Amino acid sequence: MSVDITVEELKQRLDNKESIFIIDVREPHEFAEFSISELNIPLGLLPQKLWDFDERMEEEIVVLCRSGSRSASAKMILTQAGFSNVRNLTGGILDWQEKINNEQ
């Protein structure tokens, strides 16, 4: 099972222009307020949407939510479906906003 990712590591990799597939599993109204992802699939819809990106089974996927708990569930769903490299953003968007946005 893949090791989770910290906000600092993800920020550094994004700053380095690495291509990372990020799925935000929060609700649309949360996603609209602030996100670092282009893709929003609420956790409740994730099982029905898995095959929209099944060509990425072997790629690294980072899942995130508000605090890291919904995305931990998303990681489990994806892993059980056969995705081999899923990482949860520890602390979620709250941690990102506290650590990253406050630096800028």
C-alpha cells in the first residue's frame, strides 16, 4: 500500500511541475471555495466514477478532502478496485491552507 503524502511534499512536487493526478473528494460547494485539484468527485460518487480514469491504474493518484478522513476512505475504495499507487493528502485542505497559504 502506498505511503500517504504531506502537504509540504505535494507542494514541492507541484512547484517542480510534476504531473500528479489529484482527486478532490469533497462536496462541490467545498471544492468551489478552494481547491488544488482540477477534478472533483465527491466521495459518495467515487465508486460509480472509478472507470472514468481506469487507464491510470498504475499511476500515482493523490486523493484529498477537508481534513484527510474522507480521502482515507477514497484511498481504500481505489485500492480495493485495483489502483496500485494511491496516496492520501494527510491533513487535507485544512492543513494545506494553514501551512502553504500562510507561507505565501
